[in-house]
Amino acid sequence: MEKNDKIYVAGHRGMVGAAIVRNIQAKGFSNIITRSSAELDLRHQQSVHDFFAKERPQYVFLAAAKVGGIVANNTYRAEFLYDNLMIESNIIHAAYTNGVKKLLFLGSSCIYPKLAPQPLKEEYLLTGLLESTNEPYAIAKIAGIKLCEAYRDQFGCNFISAMPTNLYGPGDNYHLQNSHVIPALIRKFHEAKQGNAPFVEIWGTGAPLREFMYADDLADACVFLMKQYNDKLFVNIGTGEEVTIKELALLVKEVVGYEGDIRFDTSKPDGTPRKLMDSSRLHSMGWKHSWSLKEGLKETYPLFLAANAH
């Protein structure tokens, strides 16, 4: 990937796409094309084909997707399956028909079976049943991986896939009902601090183990893979480090500066006891994350304050 090559980042307004744009701009790539969803409906095949035929991008980062938390995934099951299938099918096929040199498709760790052994290795894909609440999203992401593999097998396309772990950072969603655990905790502790609440209540025992990566680290890994990796098998992108929900809550509490207590509502479910990606293949290629969880949280909290300043 040369500095003047034309690069299309699909989904540049999302947390991941925006981080990829920041990363490639910082590395001196200036020929970047983007389209908002208002300008280009990626679910519409003809529109995507016309866009590719006109712009002729050489490299594509496919970070566009319909995303949400458990409630959204479970409520809008048809939309999560249809929209994501359309987006990835249209872009991958248009990349093939318009001679794109290389494409990177971004999936999600939910592609793995619900009861897969930990840590999650790439070869565990399709070895068991999926978590039912986000099955439509997972099925769409698995289809994206298989599309990249099939276009590689049949047409020799250099289409690769990567599966990120849980992400947080600039551009995150802080909605109390449908955000992920880090933004939800940041908001909870911030509101408790503002209201001088004596305690913050958190679901479960605090014992489950989770892995988190700062969005800018993911972007850096994606650019690394775009430059260095050309194989069929998709690649996990994670830190290889995990924390308990209790440890995470204590970190967020410290970063926000909340003085009260934490209470765990053990009548509420814990979810999966452990969810860790095996990122040893990526690490063996020479890439490693640079943001610690605490540093990333310290960077993220002011962004939350700025986004929610009234």
C-alpha cells in the first residue's frame, strides 16, 4: 500500500472506521475516499457498483456494519442479518468486479460458538452453536468471512478478514440501554459522581473475565495486516490480556474520580464466565497493542465529557 494509493474506508463515521482514517492519515496516506450513509446506501447493490466503477479504489477497509448491544441485536434480528449481508456482499463483489488490489473485512468476536474453548482460536469457527441473542449479526459476519475466502478461492482476490475483540475509545456509544460495558460503566460512574450517589450498582458478581482493546490499537493492527498479511485464514485482533468486570469497574471508578461504593447485584446474570481471543498468530507476526486499559480509559473519559457537555 503506497502513500498515493486510493483507499476506501467503508464506515468511516463509526468508531472503527474513524480510527482507521486517523491511523492512515497519520502515516501519510492522503488519497482516502469516504461516503456517509446519506451519500451512499451500501445496502443498495447498484449504488455500490456505480461508486466503485467511478472511484476505482485500490484498497478497501470494510468497517461498515449495522451494530448494537444485546437488546438491539435481539430486537432487530431481521435488520441485523439483512443489512449486514447486503453491505458486505455489495462491497466485496464490487471490489472483485472493479479490480481492487486488496480488501480487509472486519468481523466480530461473536462469530465464535457460545461454548467454544477459551482462549478463542481462529480454527474454532463453525465448531458449535452461536449465542442466540446476537446470532443474526454473527451469521452475517461469518458470511462475510466466507465471501472473502470464496472470492479468493475462485477468483484469486487478495481479500482478508480480521476479528477484533471488545473495543472502546473515541466515537463510542454511551446509551445506557444499548451500549457496551465500558461506555455504560463510564456513564454510570459519571452520573453517580454528578449526583453524589452513595453507590453504583453493577449486574452480576463482577467475576467474569473480559478483554478490551482501544480503538486506535485496532486501527493500527488493521493497517499492519493490510500491509503484511495475505493469507486465507482470518486473524484475531486482541491484546491477550483480560480483567474481571470488578477490576474494570474499579479502574473506571478511579479514572472518573467517583468516591462512593460499588455494589454487585448477584441476582442478575453474569453472562459468559470468560471471553478471550487467542491473538498469538497476530503477535507472532510482530504486532502488539500499545495502549494499556488504564491509559485508554484516561483518554476516553474526557471524550465522553466533551460529547455529553450540555
